[in-house]
Amino acid sequence: MRRFLSLGLAFVAVLALVALLPRGCQRARERVMLALIHDSERPVDIADGDPVAFRFRPTPVRVLALIDLHSAASTTERVSFLPPPGSDRYAWAVAVCPTWSSRCLDATPTLSLAEVTYGEVPEGLQQIEPVGGPPASLQEGHLYGLALIGEKLFALTVFYRDGDGIHVMEGRRFAESVIRGERRAVHRFVRRP
């Protein structure tokens, strides 16, 4: 049961090391993070509607989060793939526990999910972000990431919606672009012709 805590701590450690260590070590840590995202990747079908719905193969999760990643397309600031609890970067998050408590998340079994609708809390999960109210509507043209977090799992799918529908980018491709400083790929994705 400590795997969620271990995964979370490993992920936070990777991000911290990426920011603090010399360039060679930073590259090794980035490869570890990319490997986790690559190994966890799964197809996600995103149904355009109000609200947006997500469908994927049954996946054991402890946390499902919709993260605001728009800064990756609009600036060169650091992108947090897993923001700290309470961050305004969370559009919405649900979990097997009522808070981000690693003790609770480690002790509570995963829940298998195959679909979720934005803002509708699936049975067996509890809303942890935003605290105390419904999530805001998703903004048109705004970049979001759907993160599925479980044991040895950090699946990420990046998308935005505009008048032409839903546009999806693989989490691996997004993470590689951001980590390698090649944000032009993210810019081109968001500013499609």
C-alpha cells in the first residue's frame, strides 16, 4: 500500500532534482519521469460535451485529476505535472480519500475506473479539488491534462477544446516537449491552423 506514497514521493523527488541538480543528473531524472509517463500511457477517448467525458480501459486509480497546463503553451515557466495539494492548477480532482493524505491514500485500495465525466464524482471516490464547491467550467482554447494516478501509474493525456472540438496530445509527447525545452510543439498544438 505504500506504493502510492512511494510513487508520489519519487515523482516529487524527480521534479525537485530536475530543478536543483547539475545538468547531467537532471537529464537522468527527466528520463525516469518520461519512462513513468511512457509506461503508464493509455488511450483516452474524450467526448466533447458540456461537461466533457473521458473513457479509457479499466484502470486502477487512487487519484484522478484534471490539471491546468496552459502555462506550458503560453510561457516558459516551470510546468508542474503534479501540483501541490490546494494548487489553483487543479481544475478538478477526485480520490479514494477525502484529502491528499498520503497515509490514507497508501492504506486505501485502488478503484477501477473506465470513464468519468468532468465534475461528476464517481461512486467510491471523493472530490478533493476544488475544496468546498463545484469545479469551474473548462475554458475554450485552454490546455488541460487528465492524470490517472495509481500504483506505479502516472498516465497523462493533454487536451484542449475549441469550436472545432477536442484536440488531444499524448502525455508522453507533451512531457518530452516541456522537459526538453521544445515548447514549439506545444505552441503548434494549441495554435492549430
